[in-house]
Amino acid sequence: MNKLISIEEAAACITPGSMLALGGMTLYRRPVAFVQALLRRYRRNSQPSGLTLLSFTAGLESDWLVGAGLVQVVRSCYFGLEIFGLAPMFTYRAGHGEVEIIEETETSLAMGLRAQMAGVGFMPGRAWIGTDLPRLRPDVQTIRDPYHGETLMAFPAIRPDFAVIHALRADPHGNAEIGINKAIDEELAIASGTVIVTAEEIVPELERAALVAPFVEAVVHTPHGASPSSCHPLYPLDGEAILAYTEQVSDPASLEVYLQQMLGE
């Protein structure tokens, strides 16, 4: 089954109000080309709006989405640009109360996805016990271990409506290689409702794959599709481009100028 579609068709799949998960890790193997296509769509017709953005560690392309107004809710355990500092538009929107932040940690995200993968409503664990995090997340309940009587946190299942994952290479059937640093992309592929893979290279058939065809709905050929984030070992991080972004953007007005230049408008 040939699952190849265009980047515009991929962006058109995302529905308003849905939960969109972005694969990769901070400034590595991010689906940048897809986000650019989504921004072009939004700037044409103001859709999709009201998104919940889920990213294990959110980076540059996530900052574009938040700054441009597509995102209503953020679920991430880290949102920033690593050595390049804060994510300016997330900092701005959060500071002005213009985006809702659901407090997450590595454990709450991992447990939520694992619960969805297992087909259960929650995943129990000892994390957060003895901390103030449950006060910030009243939806995360406690449960009593029926075998040992221990009190555990019950992390609710997380099911993204869409996941977009950038791969080093993929075949037209939906199998994809994502390299050594897999982040939580394998979990996203299993837990999400619709999975779109953008790939640097399309090959006739893969013998080995981290993401397998039954979980992938669409494949997009996107050479250099993670830049300016890195796609090791194919190309490195473009630090100058990211630094230029942090120097140019600090509020919606400066972001608008940046987006016009980046999107060629």
C-alpha cells in the first residue's frame, strides 16, 4: 500500500481542537518542514486552531506554533532552545496567560503513553508521591495497590489525535528508520490515532524499521525536513539560524516579520 502524500496534504490532515504530538528531541530530528506547511495553512484560513501541543521536549518549531496562535494547550516537560536560551514565544504567551500549560514530567508523559499503548485508562507509579505536583494536576489521582497496600499515582492515558515524526528514511508502505536517539517516537507511533512520517529519503523497502507500517497512515518525502534542527548523522544543527531567531523574535510583532521571511511571503 503506497502511503506517500504531499506535505500540503499532510498539513491538511490536522483538525481544529485536536492533540498534535511532535516527534524528535528538543533540537534533534524535529518535523520542521511539516510545521512550516501547517503555518502556511493556518495563515491562509486560520485553521487548525485550538490545538493541544504534546512534545516530550519542545523546541524551535513548537515555539513557532505557539507564537503564531495555533496552540491553546501545551503538554511538555521542557520547552526551550537548549544552549540558545528560552523559547521566546512560549515565554511571551505563557507570561501573558495566553496559553494553558498542563504540568508534565518525563514520567507523567511516559506513563500516559504507556497506558494508552496497553489499552488501559491509567498507568500506576511511585513518581510524584511526596511532591506538590498532584496539587497542580488534580486529574492525576492516587490508587491503592491491591496486593501490597501501597499508595501509587495513577497517571491517565494520553492519546494524541495526530503524531508527526521525522525519519532518516522511510519506504512508501510506512516503515521508517529514526536513528539512535529515538526519544519517545516509538511510543507516539503506537499511542496516537493518526501517524504521519516525514522522511529525508524514500527507499523502495526497509528491512529494519523503528516505526512499522501498520501504525503509520501517511509518509511525506521531505529532504532536509528537520533543519535547522539536526538530523544526525545526515546533517548537524544550524546554530546560526537558531541564534538569529532568538535575536530577532521577542513578541508577536517580531514573530510576524520572522514568519514572513521564513515562509517566503
